[in-house]
Amino acid sequence: MASPLYAISQTVTYEVYALKYSGAFNDKPYPLKLLVLDAPETETGYAVFMFWLIKGNNGKNILVDAGFHQDINEAKDFGLTNYIRPDSMLLRIGLKPADITDIIITHPHWDHIDGIDLFPNALVWMQKQDYNYFVDSAWTEGSGFNKRDVQKINEKNKAKKLALVDGDDKEIIPGIRVHTGSRHTFNSQYVSVKTGAEKVVLASDNAYTYYNIEHLKSAPKGATYDPDGYVQAIKRMKTMVTSDKYIIPGHDASLFSKFTSVADDVLKIK
């Protein structure tokens, strides 16, 4: 009687972490209207710079956005505090830069794309329309972009380390989907991933703050090409999760009071 060898399929599971690598506005409250369209004059918030890690049992260590280097000119206007380079942040949870297998870029603003060169082995995922606009037509506007980041993403392309996603609701890695619609940039994307019983939506700047999410408010003029699309994208995110807290905004310091800390300035989202 033969005993054939066979592979037992393993269910892919993920853990999701948020890593804060800098404070902003000198750790002081800022007028919420900077990030929320028509926010009341009296409303304030606290902002941070962060990126996210999706860690799989399949050997995948996936970043959502890559942060920035402190020397980038645009950062000088944001009152950085306690800045730590993104690759150094990963050491706090036992990962080296070379361990990162993939980076999903939600959009090519400097504070989300400038750090891609810190992770030499990573395959970078980006929306095709966003990439085409970023390396070509964006420079008639210039807002939020940095020219050296065009060189960095093109270097990834030359090294065959760039994967362009063409469209909405695409599973790019088993269990991980990207979605479009907010048009924070020309065709920005956000990420959904299931972690155990919960699905987490990593909105990045497709929902700047929990105020945007809870009040269904667009980003301000100039921070989206389509204010109605921005709101419709948030509405869609809400259908993906059991609680608004699992929609993870791009720059809201209040996130760090909602989940368990596993290291300094590192949360596990569960």
C-alpha cells in the first residue's frame, strides 16, 4: 500500500502593525481643517507620521508605504519630533530592512514614497495610473511631490522591482487587496487585509483622520481630485470592517490610544 507524498495547504494569516516614526507640528495641536474639509474652526487634532507592516505566516513582510528620509526639504515645514528612520523603526520588532519583501505605495507623496530605497529587496506595488501621472504630468502641479522620488521609483522599475496594479479591488498578494476611488492623488489606493476574525483597512491618506471617517468628511481642496469620491471611498471602507477603529487613517495620533503597544511607538492592530 503506497503512502503518497502530498502538500497540506496552509491558510495564510497576517498580523498588522502601525509604526510611528515621527511626531508632527512639534507635538502640538493643529487646526483640523488642514486635513478635514469644512471642519469646525475650534476642532484640533494631533498628527504623526507612520507606516504599516503586514506580517504573514507565508514569509511575507509587507510595508504599506515607506516613510521618508529626514533630509527631504518638504519635511522642514512639519515640525518633526523624535524622528527615527523607518528602517530603524523595524528593528524594534525584530526585522531588518532586507527582510521586507514588498512595499505597497498608497500614493506618491514624499512622506509615503521617499523611503523606498531603504528596503533593497522589496518589490514595490503602485497603481499604474498613479505611477504614470507621477513620472510625467504631475510636475505641472508639483504639490506634495519630490523630484528625487521619481528617480527612486524609476530605479526600482529598472531593477524589475516595480509591479504596477491596473485598477480597483485587486488581490495583489494572497489575502491582500488594494482598492481605489478616493483620488487623493491621481489614482491613490488603500489596502484591506484579514487578520483573524477582523478585516483591517489601511486607508493611509485616503482617510487622513478618524474625524474624516466618523463624520464622512472629505480631505480639503487640493488634497483630493474628487471630494465626493473621497467620501464615497470612506463609506466603502466602512462596509469592510466591523468597527470604524479598524479603518486606519494616515496621520491621526489618536490611533495610538486604540490598540495595544508592542514596542515603543509600535502598535499591533487587533
